[in-house]
Amino acid sequence: MAKSLFEELGGKYEWQGDYLIPCLTIPAEKEQPIGTWGQRHLDYLKKYRKVTYINLLTSGRLNAYLADIDRQAQERFKRLIEGMKQEQGITNS
């Protein structure tokens, strides 16, 4: 029997009852802490950008992407607060 393209690319099948099911795994991803902004962006992706969410999840880049979004949002938030402090003349003392 001729190999399928999946098998030619290194994929394997396993029997589940009477069916051959492809053995699919999600690539391992380095765990990174995700804060409030990353969690909110995750909810947004799940609700409104499902294809982007699935692509990031299956490629093993979701956690790194959310950690980067969280870092960017934190930096922007800090800059915003510092700007507001300067406008209002607030000092740390």
C-alpha cells in the first residue's frame, strides 16, 4: 500500500477500534507567566479571533505570544501612569 503524504512527512497512525487515527501532538512550549493583560487577550482571541487562536495553539507559540502581549501592555500602562503623574505634578515623596 502506498504511503500517504502524512506518512511521508513522518506522521504515524494508530488504531482506534476499526479506524486508523493520525497521532497528532502539540509542540512543547516553554511555560511563561501570563498576567492580567495576557489573560484578557486570550479571552479576546477565543471569542473573536478563533483561527488566530488555533494557529498559535497548534504551532506551540500561544504562551510566548501572550507573555509578549502582557509585557507590552504592562510597559504601556507604566508609561501612561508616569505621563499622568507628570501632568498632575504628583511626586513620589
